Amino acid sequence: QDGAEPPYVAGSELAGVVVEAPADSWLKVGDRVAGIVVRGAMAELALAAEDYLVRIPGSMSFVEAAGVYMNYATAWFAFERMAICAGDSVLITGAAGGVGCAALDLARVYGYESIGLVPSAAKEDLARRSGGRHVLRAGTGWLKQVRQLTDGKGVHVMDMVGGDGFTDALRALRIGG
């Protein structure tokens, strides 16, 4: 997507075992890590800056770990930029996606009143397991439900995936949201 010439190895999220590290690094050969790179994460070996890596526990699979860093970093950054407080409400569209699940989990930790929006029963279950306090189904009068959940005021902030629900997501915001 960035116009790199072949050979090109895609991928920005990775997890694996450190096979080499500088002598003065906090990383050691054999450490289990996850992180991000500009490109090349889908290769068998990848070069990553230690500032963009975190250690992962032995109980976490590499597949799980590769999905954690970017999704949680994106959700955390969004919440930091929104400058909301515990008790404030947030509408998370795409609540069963990677970033959506991370946002629901962090919203629970930060004490935000989360309202997740999903398209199906299977995704509703996933959003609930990810920490969604309220999970609504798209296409079922969800905007009215958001208004009811917020005492008619609307949410403080919303995270927007885009698409057909964009206008209603804007309408879900309270005045000044």
C-alpha cells in the first residue's frame, strides 16, 4: 500500500522469540515479545526497534500477542486524545473488531460508560466478553437505544468506523460531544 517495490513483505504487527539483541538491551535472546514494525512482520524473521516491543507472558499465544499491541495502542491513544473522564459515555462502533474489543476493555478499566455497536449476535457476544457494558445491534433502532441509555443526552464521545451509520453516530453525540 505504500508503493514499496518487490520483494515486499507485508505486516506491521508481530510476536515471537528474540533471536538476537544488542548487549545493552533490556531484551534477551529467548524472550517472548510482541510489537510493531513499519513492514515485514509476516516474514520468518523481522527486525524491530526495542522501543516498539513488549514482553509477553508464556500463557499468551503468539497469535493473541500479535493482535494486542496495535489494537490496544490505538484504543488507548484515542481515549487519551478524547480527554474523557470516568463516568463519561462512549459509543464504540465496530465493537467486535480488534480495536473495538480493546476499546471496550479499556473503557471498563477507565470507568467509562461504554455502548458498543455490532451487526450480529455472534459479534454481540464477543463485544460483551470484551467488556461492553451495553451492546446494541446495528439496524435495530440503536440510536433511540443510545438516547435512552444516556437519559436523552447522547454520548460524550464516539469512535466511528464509517459507512452507512456515520450520520446516526454523529446524531448519537450529546451537545458538545
